[in-house]
Amino acid sequence: MKNINFYSPSKGLLSTGYMIQEISEFVKSEPFDYYRLVIGTDSQLKRVNSHSECDFVTAIVIHRMGRGARYFWYKEKINKPFVLRDKIYAETMKSLEIAHELVPDLRAAISPAKYDLEIHIDVGALGPTRQMIREVVGMVTGNGFIAKTKPESWAASTVADRYT
């Protein structure tokens, strides 16, 4: 996982190490501000010829509270059909995988900055995913992260969604 490439709207294609360096430089430019480190995944199911494929986009956002943000994203295609429930579980697991893989390096890079670490899940109380909220929030909190759902899950439902 550490050898994947992320995209930055301003820097283009970046290695994982360079993305972490960009986040570190952003935080070090204003080290006394408060930050949110956010990871969220969205997916889009597509029919291609006679088979289904699903694009998963994971966004990593460093948000300087009230004063801007930087984001990076990673896209993965999976060639299989997904029902909604499986798709939501897969999105949540992809966010958790990225978090477990990158958070130790990110923490080291932005220490001693003050920040919250959040996983944004693309589920909400009003849509067809409402029955899954407790389950996926439990997955995230059980892994030691703060879970946010719609309408507060903007990293998944806005940033990642932009690239699916």
C-alpha cells in the first residue's frame, strides 16, 4: 500500500512519501493552528460492456481549521458487481486500510501539531444507507478512529465523490 500514488490538484501525481511530506509542510507552515486529518472513500458502480466495475476513490484531507486545506486522492478499479451494502462496507474498509497504513507515518510527520483524525463514511440518516450507520460507525470506532457520517462526511461525499 505504501507504494501507491496519490493525486494532488496542485502538484499532480505524488508518491505516498511525497504526499506525506506535502502534508507535513502544510502543517509546519502554521504549527500552532488546530487541524483535522480526514480520510474518506466514495465509489461509483459502472456498467462497462457486459460487466460491472466499481471505481473507489479515497481522499486524504489535511484541514487547517477555519483557514484552508489540502487534499490528495487515490483511485482503484475493481471489476465485480456490488450491491449497496457491500459497496458501503468496501468503502469503509478502504478508508480503514489507508488509515492503518499511513497514519503512523502521518502522525510522525506532523507531530507535535494538534489535530483530530476522522474517517468520513458515505452513509446518512435519510438515504437508503440509514440501516447501516451503526454497523459502519462501529467498524471505524472499533479501530480507534472518529467516525463522521452525512452531512458531516464531506471528505467521502464531496471530495472523493468528485473523482469517482
